[in-house]
Amino acid sequence: MFRILVVEDNKNLRTLMSARLKQAGYQAFQAEDGEKALDFLDSEQIDLIISDIMMPGIDGYQLTEMLRQANYDVPILMVTAKESFEDKEKGFRAGTDDYMVKPINMNEMILRVEALLRRAKIASDHKIQIGDVVLDYDTLTVTVPDMTYELPKKEFYLLFKLLSYPKKIFTRQQLMDEIWGMDSDANDRTVDSHIKKLRKRFENRPEFQIITIRGLGYKAERML
């Protein structure tokens, strides 16, 4: 089940949007402003963010810019009463992926969410299959013939991220920011330790490899 964070200071609208997302089969979470959203993202994995612009403290523009500067590439849909071209341009330049103007049509919101998730190349059933290996995001498991591994959450997220974008190089900082959170105490050694555990766990599997890119970070290669 996809996990979507709704960032909106209007409680009634935030609740309505979350209810419509749940009705469409998504797992919805709520934050009342940008600061609360960052706190939430520090500890939870999210597949897509729907954010208002005009909020107290950290607004939608600032939230988007902060996430993009931290190489957090989750899709972002801005929802706002600001409808001028200049406002939209500012939103897109900040790093949003799509834009809706209030009052919004909830059914259109769902269609845009579906399109953004497709564009993000996330499997619609939250699974990745490579040969005989199946990664299931909902259960944090990796299934191979005759065995199912129940991985610790961070290990699974790390492997799922790398295999979702085969051949793409991720720096250690990118992986730390997205999986452990921007304010986490995680460091290079934390990422390296988790990579080492994954390699040892799946060292006999021919379907994929995790490759170290010297001086940069890591990438995964699908071998089948």
C-alpha cells in the first residue's frame, strides 16, 4: 500500500483529502505544516507528498526546496489557492512535480497521484521481481525459492530503493537523507554497515549485485 503524506494547515481539508486517499486504497498520513512534515519524514518512508503552499512556519515552497536540496526525490503535488503563472512557476522551480489549484476536485487529485506514482517508477503492487527474487514493500520481505527473509526496516528500504532504480548511483548522503531522515545521526558508516549486511545475506543470489562506486556511493545492477 502506497504511503502518502498530506501537508495542509486547514484541518477540515486535510482530513477530507486523507479520507479520499484512503478510499482510493492509499495509506494517508497528515501534517499541519512543513515543520511537522519534516519531523514525520525523519522517521517514516513516504511514497508521495501532497502539500499546501501557504502554511505557517515552513511553507510549501520552502518544504519542497529543502527536500530537493537534500536529494529527497519523492514525488510532490502542490495544492494551493495561488493560481497565477508566477506562483506556479515558483512551485515548479522549487521542485514540485505537479500543481493543483483550490478548490480541488478530489477525483482529479487521485488521478494525479496515480500518474505521479507511475512516473516515479514505483511498482503498482509495491513489489519488485527479479528472476526468482521478490521484494514485497508491504511486508518488508524478500522471497527466494524455499525461503523468505524478513528484513529490518532500514535494510529493506535501502535494498528496495537501489533495486527500484537499477544502475543509478546514489551517494551515501542521498541514502541517509531519504531512508534515515535529514536530521538523523546516521553517517557513512551506517550506510556501509547496512550494505555489508545485505551483501552477506544475498551473496549467493545471482539476480542482483550491489556495487560500490568509489568516492561516490552505491548502485544496484539487475543481472537477469
